[in-house]
Amino acid sequence: MNDRVPDGAVSTRRRVTALAMTGANYLVLTVAALLYVAPILFMIVASFKPDERVLPEAGSWQALLPSRVTTENYADVFERVRFGRYLLNSILVTGSIVAGGLVVNSLAGYALARLAWRGRRAVFRFVLALMILPLQAIAVPLFYETTVLGWRDTYVVQIVPFLANAFAIYLFYAFFLGMPRELEEAARIDGAGVGRTLVEIILPHAKPAFAAAAITTFLMYWGLYLWPLMVTTHEDVRPLPLAVATFRTLPPLKWGDIMAFAVMMVAPVLVVFLVFQRWFVRGVAASGMKG
Amino acid sequence: MATVQLRSVDKVFPDGTRAVRGLSLDVPDGEFVVLVGPSGCGKSTILRMLAGLEEVSRGEILIDGRSVNHLPPQKRNTAMVFQNYALYPHKTVRQNLGFPLRMMKVPRDERNERIAQVAEMLGLTPWLDRRPKQLSGGQRQRVAMGRAMVRDPAVFLLDEPLSNLDAKLRVQVRAEIAALQRRMRTTTVYVTHDQVEAMTLGDRVAVLRDGQLQQVGTGRELYRRPANVFVAGFIGSPGMNVFGARLHRGEGETFRLEFGDDRLAVHAHVLARCGRVEDLLDEPLLAGLRPEAFSPAAKGSGPNRVRVRVASSEALGHENIIYFDSPVRMHGQETTAAGAGREEDSAGRMAARLPAAGAPPAAADELTLAVDTGKLVLFDRQGVALRSGK
């Protein structure tokens, strides 16, 4: 008896199986994407709805569709709180952490990856160990230290403790380690000192690492809540995460306003990510790190 | 322009590896010296020490008579071309060429003039505003050369600059480098593992092995009068056939060398090059014959004719390289740059370079070859060449 199946039948069966697999993949991915996107979509849609329609429609599919578009929630936010001030505080604090951090962490990463100095390995291990230390673990001693320094209720107390960042140092370290050493050597032979080599040759080459470090640091600190809560009491220096928490408890409870506040808080994150995304991907790939 | 002198230079890396041992070498002003040797022989380390990228563990390096051991790279007035060119990827060709001049604080007008001059010389003018990644391999190589030339340094250091080019381009650029150096007469130290490059480019060639200088001389000297069996095997492709031998007195002015069942007659004048004949007789020696010492001969016995069995052959078009089972014990040659595997494979085999007449012989064919013993080189059992006066 001949059990052979005709070639055509085999290839058709294979094609159907492959198609079914692809279909299943897409289905799973679509469901996952919806699960992730739905809350964000809900937030954006609700921020443009009249406040009285936000809660009643929250349980139905209409929650994800704008019924009557209005910007009154956004106007409300600006009327009810000093949103501009909080935004400015957040930009100032996070911007300073990012800018200062890029300088400090890139130099530290370079020194660890490229310069030969006594104790380099020990310092590198220490930096690695710091990566797993959460803020909560050091918050109290840090609070004590900054209070002794008289830094409470200032921008400084929100910026300085976060300038040096173990993760960013490691990211730069990994990037610089992977850079061809000959570039630096060529620059030195061409007459450039260490500083000039860093500024003219290394740093321009390290744009992707800077972008990756800028984005990760920005994301890390834009939403920081615990530390500002501990060290600030005055709204003149408080950032957005504290403001949104306070705003939620401010009567009357208006979900449309809260959603508008949230949208305005998240928007800068999206802008930063979109601007730096191209380099970010390259930077993370080049540094050999996974997100 | 400058002289370069290395005085008993040692390099020991922190992990204890001794990369260079007691190296002494003088490079006169304007000379083109090629450092050649198999991978790991220390040639690149020597170049890096000259450039100031590696510290000297012991000994002294002098450039133009001045000790540079403690000078940083930027103060040595050397220019280096790296194996991977090390062009600054974010700078244009013009900026790459201008960088060393900017570091020297050369005024802008003069800088532009010198960039234009070098670009013209190297045929880079149309590409001045391109970035390295927009150039071909050959163009990149020329930019790297240009960046080295533009400063008019005292010494050029070139670290295997042709190894990333394809075979055809390599020949072309090799000729260009030779012509440039002849025109500029800048003292040049060039590192390669390719003996053809070494022989064709260098005024003198320094052969290195395990961080030690084996011999320095013109390509012709190295080929004809190798200082030891390493140089004999390394220079030439295939290398010299070196085998265990014993000399016996023959008739009149000739001496006998046993070659399996055959005997080779060696004239006294050949031996005179190697020292006192009496000291050589009946002593265990090593003898070396270049593959071209063999030539096809008519069948039958005759003076200096040997019968061999072909093991394999390589047809190169204009000539055939024949490998045959050696009738005598071959000296273990850890000498070629091709790697240990091939050395073991060729153990017990000899190579002959024969003119290509018809199809190359097949494996197991028997051939009769004539041996020109006038080209015989003798070494002592330690592998050191025997020379008269030694």
C-alpha cells in the first residue's frame, strides 16, 4: 500500500498551518496592544469629554470614543491649580538631572571603560551594585543628609542626589567599551590630549549613548513621587507627580479635569521619546543592553 | 625626517606576556623598514611602542637621537596608519585630513593649502566633503595615508595598512605607498605578516619571531642568506626545504650529501661560504634547498638527480608547485605564517617549483628532478646558518 501524500497536498497543508499561525500571532498581539493602549486612549478621550459623561460612559465601548469634543477640562485645570508652575518645576528638575547627569555619567563611564587608574575595578563593581539599590532603601539617610545641609524645599535637593546614576554610567561604560580604541589612539597621535580627544572624537561618536541615557533618565525622574514628597512642602518647588496627587483630592472631584491633567503630564514624555527614539534604539543596541 | 633607534627594548604586558625581547634596531633617516613575522611575534607592539601607545618595559627608543620613552604620542612627531584606518566617522575627509593640522594650530589658510595638496597627491579631491562611510575601502585607505602625510611627520608608522583590501587593490596600493615613500623619503616603519609586501616595499626587512629579531637585511639577503631556519622557512612561498644532513668527502673538490637513496654532490666553493670544510664533515647538520633549486630532469640516473613521488601539486599557471614525500628527515618547521595545522600537514614533504609544461603531475606520479646544490644553505643543529668566519 502506498502511504505517500501528493506533494501538492503537503504544501497546501503547510501553507494553511503557516497562515493559521500568523493569524493567531496577530490576534494575540492585537489583544495585547489593545490592553496596553486602552487606558491611554481612555485617558486622552476622557480629557476631551464633558466631565459629566466621563464616568457614565466608562463602562462601555464609548469610553474609547470621543462623543462631544471639548477643551473645557484643560481650561479647568489651569483655573483650579498653578499647572504652569508645576510643569516648570518638573521641567527644571528633570531637565537638570538629565543635562547634569549626561555630563557626570558619560565622564564616569568613559573613565571606567577607557582610563587606567588604581581602584577602577572596585569602583566599577560598586557602581554595578548600586544599580540594584532602590531609592526607598536610601531615602531616609538621604533625607537626613539633605536636611542637615539645609536643602529642603529647594530644587537642589531634587536634582543633586540623582545626577550620578549607576544605570546611566553602566550604559556609557558599555558603549565606550565597544568603541574602537584606535579612534582615540589616532587622535592622540594626531596631537590631541585626553580632553580634546573626548570632546572632538569620543562624544560626537557617542550620540546614541547620550540619547539612550537622556531618555532613560528622563523617564526615571519625570514621574518621581516619593522623594519630592519627602523633601518638599511648598508648591513653588513641587513637581507634577505631587500636583496630580493633590489635584485628585481637590473638591469637586472632576474626572475630566484629572484626565486632562494626566494627559498634559504624559505629553512631554512622548515628545522626548519621539525626538530621541532613533538614537535611543541605536544607543541601546550599541551598548549591548536590553530594555 | 629622522632616524629611529631601538636599544635592547623589552615589552612585558601586565599579565606577564613578553611580547618583545631585547630588540635592537637602527633605522637610518629616510629608510623604509618592514617588520614581518607570524601573528603574535610582537611586530605591532613594537610599532605601538614607537608611537607611544605602549610603554617600553626596558630599553630605550630614540627618534632623531632623542629618547622618547617618556614622551606621549602627541609629542613624538610620528604619524600612524592603522589596520582599520581609524578614520573619524563623524568628520568629512577634509576634516579628517585637517584634524592633525588643527591640533598643531596651523593657520587656516595654510591648513587648507596642505589639505588640498595631499588630496591632490592621493586623488582624494573629489571626495573631500564625504564622510568615511561613503568611501570605498581603497579611498578610506588613502584618507588614512593622507592624514598621516599631511603633518609631514618625522616618522611614518604603518600597521598592516593593506590587510583590509582585496588582492587586486592591495597590489595597486602597495605600489602607491612605495612610490609615495620614495618621493617623500620619510623614515617609515611598516608592519605586515605578508612576506610579499615586506620584500617588495622595504629597503630592509626585519624578521621577528616570539618578540625577538631574527634577521634584518634586504629582501634579497633574507632570501639568499637566511640567518636561521626560521627565516629560511618564513621568507619565500613555499619556504625553504630544510632537512637533516651529513656531509662526506667525495671525489676531488666535491662532497657528498645523502638524499635518501640518491647522493648529491656539493662543490667545495659552496661549502666555503659556510665555514671550514673540516668542521662540517660527518657532523649532523641541517641543509636547506629553495623549491627553485629543483628542476625537471630526464629519467635515469645522473649527477644530482633524484627520483621523487608526488604527494600533491598546485598549478599556478606559469609554474607548478610540486610537493613530494621527502626521502630525508625534514627539520620540524614551526616557521610559516600560515599556522600550525599546515606545518604539521607538510611535515615530511618537500616543495619544488617547476615550470608549467603541460598538466601538473598527479599524486603518486614519479618524477626525476635535478638539484642545483650551488644554492644549498647549511645550518647547524640549532638551526643557525653556517657562515665562513663564524
